[in-house]
Amino acid sequence: MSMEPSEQGCLPGAFRLGYPLLRGRWDEMVDGDGTLRPHWEPLMGALAALPAAEMERRWAGGQRLIRENGVTYNVYGDPRGLDRPWQLDPVPMILPAREWRGIAAALAQRARLLNRILADLYGPRTLLAQGLLPPALAFAHPGYLRPLRGVTPRDGIYLHFYAVDIARAPNGQWQVMSDRCEAPSGAGYALENRVIISRILNDLMKSYAVEPLTPFFQTLRDDLAALSPRSRETPRTVLLTPGPYNETYFEHAYLARHLGFTLVEAEDLTVRDGRVFLKTLDGLQPVDVILRRTDAAFCDPVELRGDSALGVAGLVQAVRAGTVVVANMLGSGVVEGGCLAPFLPALSRHLLGEDLAMPGVPSWWCGHDADRAQVLERLDKLVIRPFLTSGGRGTLRFGEHLNSAGREDLAAAIRRRPGDFLAQARPKFSTVPVWGKGELDPRPMMLRVFLAAHDGDYAAMPGGLARIASERDGLIVSMQQGGGSKDCWVLGERQARPATASRPKAAPVRLVRGSLDLPSRVADNLFWFGRHVERTEDMARLLRAILSRLDEGADGGGADELPMAAELLRRVFRPPQKTRTIGAFALMAFDPAHADGLAATVQRVGRMASLVRDRLSADTWRAVGRLAETVDAQDDGNRLNHEDALSALNDVVLAGEALSGLAMENMTRGLSWRFVDIGRRLERAVHVVETLSGALAYKDGVAGPELDVLLEISDSTITYRSRYFSAPQFAPVLDLLLADESNPRSLAFQIVALSAHMEQLAVTRRSVFYGPEQRLAIWLSGAVRTADLLALCRPDEDGGYHNLEGFLETLRSKLWELSETLTRDYFTHAVSRSSAPAALREPQP
Amino acid sequence: MIYLIRHVTTYSYAEPVLVAYHHAHLTPRGFDGQSCRRSSLRIHPAPTLLDETGSDYFGNRVAFFTLQEAHRTLTVEATSRVEVHPRALPAPGETPPWETVAAMLRAANGPTLLDAMEFTFDSPFIPCGDPALLAYAAPSFPPERPILAGLLDLMHRLYRDFTYDPAATTLATPILRVLAEKRGVCQDFAHLAIGCLRALGLAARYVSGYLLTRPPPGREKLRGSDASHAWLSAWVPGAGWIDLDPTNDCIPGKEHITTAWGRDYGDVSPLRGVVLGGGDHSLKVAVDVEAL
């Protein structure tokens, strides 16, 4: 019995899925006759067998993972742009083994070629002298860093990590669209895409032998470490990021964690004696290799761009002296931007003696008279990008989108400054299926492939970041412009293996317990993270205690405490004018515009968390996200529903407790944890003192109902009742909140914890004398332990508690002093924060 | 002519500077127009690291130094003895038409032209894309005019049209503003002239150095009253680089001493640096140029 050939290999339920073919494009999944390509059969078979609802359910899970893992991409020029969730499509792009081998080999050749060109441009420059490359392409390129000429990097490698965008033309031929040689992004997103897709399509992946991605990263890590100029057992490699405002900061933190490198910003590094050091709590630690994500021109304000705040002063000198390796080499960006493309075929033959294996998309540099004439003739069919002034990063202009006046303007601009422009043909990119509401829809795609220098050649990551346009006929494929991404499966030639193969294999590591490699800046941020988390919780408890009584107050009970409550609220929330009603306080608390409100404090928690993201567990990050969502939901302008607010406050308290629980249970007792905890303890200590002072300031004294409130906001009601079985009285309440070392909410408890922390920190001081922070902790502990509580809570003749007030005031100022001391001694690390590096220049008259 | 040059730069800081990185172009380079007989660099406080043997991308002599001890003042004293060999100037009428020069540079091949080609493009202080530069340059460069005649005319016009005014500009003033307001100092005039020439497709570089000054008749020359100076140099086929000083409307001859050249001020600023700490700072520069 024979089957109709058209049925064999046909997309099961292809017509049910209704996948249309777009004219004039190659489709990755279906051939010109509408037949499913063989390597898509298992996936489509499985997808078709999967009920649509099941797929929706799985995909909802995938999207939740993206949100919860905090996968984000910052979009410039969009007020909500910071931290936009990453866009991922569940259907992977699939490449058969043989096709991939060809792509990987062609791109490795291209990487070798670019490396050779870099070596020439920063060395003898024979390519320019012999006319193989127009001098303008180097001289006018902002990425040509003259101070680096004549500096030969270790092993002659300029390009350690290289990314290239390729797209498939309608005839099936892959073409190179652009090269990324400065500080390529995307590999971390590709890895995260794989993690998510292998979670939701685990069973489908089993039907393929998908090449895992992690061996590529292990090799990258080992190869980078091997570049270390010092032959040492454990070279220190850091990942240099421009900081959280960079569009791909998520990836910097993610890769740093994955590769086991310390994530650093420029201010964490310093050059001393011609070497690069990391400023840690344990002093300066030498750095051997820097994987940079900062553009090279910004890496050293002394010799490169003097206006850069992202640079390390003296870095170029250290590179020149060979005491540190920077990957990619400073200056590698000069081969980025596209203008080299027309010259690469000839350069490949000249430098490698080989034909270029993968063609570039047809392109013309307008600085060439003949090319310019061609470009001007067919401007309507080309894409024009400014080159010289922007290094190829300016806005693309599509000739076909311009009206005749616009085209005339562009032509005039090209004639005026021809060397400034590059023109590219715009082939119709191949399409891939995109999942949407149970249907598959074709979208143009571009694939970013990553390669790393390895063993004298380049190794490609088997897979890549597939990027898709936001519309069927989209011309631009860019995450900045709202497109999405896909995982890319490269099929292995081995037997199918479980999808879990993508998990990192345990690489042999030296066992290390605890590390002092904590940059001072990170310690500072962790400290404030701890403080803000605690402040959030304290504020929520206070507001909750009062709002819940407001309810009771309506039917007679509990109204007595309200005046004192207002006094406490005033102290904590610092209203700009005289806010009287509790409702007004609550509104203000949830208004993010009020700097001392709850919402603003929660925002600070989020900001601090994002600054130390690589130090926080995924669960902690999720808990921070939940905290922000809870508070955001309450900000609806001028109305506040009493019930909703109370329930939100409950959630905030829970989220705050969850955060501290996570810190207690999940952070190893290293320095990171220590600084979070110091922040929390210090904040809580201040809060106890503030609360007591606030209660005393309420002129009608401290009697039963007020004491109830005090116990509640300090979460000590149960403890009190279990001890005293009676209505609260001042002396025992004061003892419980101030001096009882067994009550985790008391001041004494915080001080005991702080003392222990100071003790441990002092180990790093390596001094036999007590440091100032230790002396303060000892003073505080003595003061609280020796305080005569009975005397302190005896009222004066005028009914006030002046001794107690004075005592609290002293405690408050000592706590403040402790915070300042920590900042001075541990966080700023010999450089006062008020004075960022200043650039000096002597003008010429 | 032989000159003794003393250039003292003093930075005073409101707060201690903890670490400082400096980069100096203070030692005159040698080339066919001059030879530097002797030079020394004295730095106080003594730097932790000092490397004064190097030369930069453009072949200028450069010194790097780092101070890792806290300090409130920094004094750098550069002393040099330089012999200047004035060169003969070609007759302006015999130089090639400027368009020919521009065309040569556009089609540049070969190592000799490469050196000139380098100086035909935009540089950080001198963006040349604005049509206003071309418009200002045009009257000096009518079709077929010999390049040197055009250069001299542009220099005369800059001298005539612009007012020397140290209060008008800072290091950050863009050249288009200088062009619009017609005021500035030597650095501005040099940048502007270079921008005009590059807009035409010609090669021009920035020269940093010194100028011998004379006291008013009957007066003693005051110590430290000289200053560093800046002008430009344009490439003329057959003659090489020809200096032009638009601030003083003259062709530098035996009274200009060259320290360094580059694309613009940024490549050759006499002393640049990055300091950690320091707070506000003030700068004092004293220069003496003495003819021996």
C-alpha cells in the first residue's frame, strides 16, 4: 500500500494551523511546494498532537519564567523602557547538522579574517598603503583608537568574542548582514531562551539531538582565564559592565554569574603601579582578564574619551604593559559598521588565500566614486546607514520609505559627505513560524551567531539568537524596535539525548569557602538593599496597625490610640504639610511621588536589587518583583479602598518577611549576606528607637492602648502576652522592646547581631586594635545592657520622660554614626564618593 | 635660533587627591624643522610611576606618570632647549591648485599620502560636516587657485574677521559657535581653520607649541609671562607641511617652537589627567621662552 507523497512529511494539520507562505521569501519550515522540511517534522508532529490549550498553558508558564527570572531588555527613549520583559517565541528555529557545519566554518573564517585586518590596522597598515582598504575606513572610524596602535595583544588575538548577524535570501543562501566586534551582546539571552524553551518543550526536545549551549561557555571561560598574563592557578577574570542603565545589563549580570566572573563597573577597578586591581573589602586584588561590555572608546578617560565616566583611568597603559588582557582588545570596534563588507572578498584572498565562504549582503561604500553613482541611481531600493560619524550605529534609512523630497535630501547628503554613507541591498529575509493564539504565522528572521577564539581558530556556539520582526512584512529585525526572539536548535549528529543535556556540566573547580572578592560598591548596595527592605516592612506594619484600628474606631473601640498613631506616622512618613487624617497618610504612603512614602521605599528596594542582581538568588529577585507589584496596584490616584489597602499591607509585610527569610535561609553566610543583614539590623534598631521616641512625644503619655500599638508594630504582642497575661504596662513593654536580647524585634537583639557582624568584618582589617565601628558596637551594647530601665520609665514631675528621651536621642545618634563609619571605612574604599574622577586639561591660549 | 623653554603647570586642589593619572605632551619633538637638544621633566610630588621614554601615535614625545600618594598640589616643570631651523617657503603661485590636492588625497594610496590622509577627516574637536565651514572657506578657494595662495588668504581673513578674546570661549566651545560669534583664542582659531580646510577635502593638523614674545619697548620681560601656543599646519604637495598661525597672521618661521601635532587639541593637550578626590581645582601655568 502506498501513500500519497504529498501527505508524507506534510505538516500534520498544516491547514488546521493555517500557516500561509509569503511570496518571494524562503521559509525555514516549509518548502516552495508547501511541504514540511524533514527536520521540522518531529517538532510539528508533536506540536500538532499537543492540544492548543496545553500549549497555551505551557507557554503561559514560559512567560511567567521570563518575568520571574527578570529577563529584561532596556529600550532607549521609552519612558517605560527600562526593564521591558524579554520577548520570546516558543517555537524554535531549527538548523540541521550539515547546514550548521557550513555556517560555523564560514563564520569562523570571517572571524579569522577580521582578526587579521585588526592586526594590520593596529600594526603595519599595509592594507591601507597597498590600497586594499580605503584609509577612510580606519582614519574616520570613531572606533579606531590611535593610542592602541603598536600594542600587540597576547597571542595576537584582537577578537576574542565575535557575533555576526546572518539572514537567508530567497534563494536559500545565507548572507552576512553585519558584524559585531566591539562588545557583542545576545549570547546570554540565547542561553536564557534555551533554558526557558527546554523547560516548556522538554518532551519535544527529546525527539531531537539538540546541541547543548553550555560547553561553548565553558570553553569561553577557560580560554579567557588562560589568557591571564600571570601564570596562576586561579586567575581573576571580571566582566566589565557600563552599569544597570545599559540596554543589555540583564545579560551582563546573567553571563557573569554563568561564567563565574565577578561583575564589575568601572569604579570597582583601579590601576596602581601599572596593574589593574579590583577594589574589594579585602583591599585591592589583582585582575588578570577583563571581558568588557563597555565600548572601548569609553574604557580609559586618560588616553581615550576624556568625557567617559565608564572608564578605568590608566587602563590603556596597563594593556600596553601587558599586565592585563582585555577581551575584546581595545579598538576591535573599528571593523564593525559594515563599510568593510565590499572589500572583504578581496581581503580574504589576500590575507587568507581563500575565497570568502559566506557572502555579505550586497553593499556599497559611497566613498568610492563608482559605487556612489550606483547607489544614487537606485536609492529607492537600498538601505542607507550613516557610517563615519556613528561607527555604523546611526539610524537606518530605507529608500523605499522616503518620498521624492526625502530621497533628494538623502542624495544631497551623500554627495556632500560621500564617505559617511554605506548602502546595503535589502533582501527579503527568510520566514519562520511564530506561535500566536494557537496558530502559526510567518515572520522574517535574522540569526545572530556567536563565536569565540579557541585554539588558534574560532568555535561557534551551536545555536544562536534568532530575532524576528514584529510584523509579517517587517523590514527591521531589532530588539530596540519591538521585535521578538527565538531559541535556535542546531541538530546534533549523535543520538537523541534528553533535553536536560543543556544543563551545565560540572566543571572542575577548586573548592572555595567564602570569598572576600566583594567590590566595595556592591557591599554598599547590599547594605542599602537590607535597609530599604526593613524600612518597607516597618512602614507597612505601622500603617497596618493604624488602618486596622481606624476600622475599630468607627464602632467605638481603639479610637484612643489614634492621636499617638498620627504622631508616629508623621515621624515615619514625614508629610510635606500637616496631614491630619489617617486616610491622607495612607494615600501618601502609596503615592510613589512622595519621597518618604512606602511606594518610594519599595522602588528603592527594586533599584538596589537591580544594582546587585548578580548577587541575589532568583527567588529573592522574584520576591522583590512581587513586592513592587503589590504596592503598584494600590496607586490609583486619589482613592484608596480601605480593605484593599489593608490587604496590600498584609502582602507587603509578608513579602518583606519572605525576603528576609530568603536572605536567612538561602544566602551563604558570606560577605554579601553580612552586608544585607547589617543593613536590616541597623534599620530595625533605628526604627525601634524612632517608635519609642514618637510614643513619648505624644503628650498624653504612654498608657495601655498606645502600648498595644507599640507592641503590634514591633510584632511583639504575642511575646508580651505569653509573659505577662495582662494589659501592657510601660516598664515591661520598654524592657521587651529595648533591652530584651531574646526578642528578635528588640533594640538589644539588633545590637547583639550588629556587634557580631562588626567583629567578623574587623577580621578583614588585620589590626590588633578595635576599629571605630567595633568601638561603636561595643558602646551601644554596653549602653543598652547597663541601662536602668526602671529609672528611665519613671515619669518626671511634669509627666514627661526626659531621661528616657535623652537616652533614646543618644542611641539614635550613635546608630547614625555607625552607619556613617561603615560607609566611610568599607564602602567608599579610599575614594570619597562626592568626588568622582575628574578630568583635567590644560587649555591653550 | 636656539631657545630655552620653561613650562610650569601647577594644579591646586581643595581636597587631597588620592590617586592621579597624567599624560603630558610637554617635550618638544624633533623633526626637520627643529631639534630638541635637551629636555627634562620635574614633577612634584615625585610620581610613583614615570615613563617619559614613549612616543604617541603621531610620533610626539609623551610622558605618563601616576601619583599614588595623597597630594594637594601638583607641579610639573618641563625645561627644554630647542634649535629651530626655519624652512624656505615655496612661491604661492607655484603650488598646485587646491582641487588637485583634494583629489590626490581622496584617491590616496601609498604610505606617503597616508600620513596626510590621516588629517582630512573629522576629529573629536573638529566636526567638519556643517555647510557653514565650507561657506566660510569658499571665498579663499575659488576654482584653480594655488593651494598656498588659498591658505594665506584664509589665514588673513580669519585674522581680520575674528577677535582675540580669552573670555569668549572655553575648551568645550564648539567651532561652529566660534565661527558664529567671531571670537576666541589661538586654539579656537586653529581648530576653525582646520575645519574649513578639511571641509574642502584638504589635510590640516593641529600644532601645539610656543611663541617667542617680546616685552613692550623699554620694559623688562616678565618672568612666566609667555604661554603655550597653537596653530595649524596644512599639507602642500611638494613642500610638505606648511605652518600657518591665524592668531598672529603669520607663517611660523624662526620664532615658533613646535611641541607636538595631532588631529586637534585633544591629541596633544600639554597636560591632561584624571584624579580621584581633589574637589575643586585651580590651574596656574607659567611659561618662559628665552632666545639664547
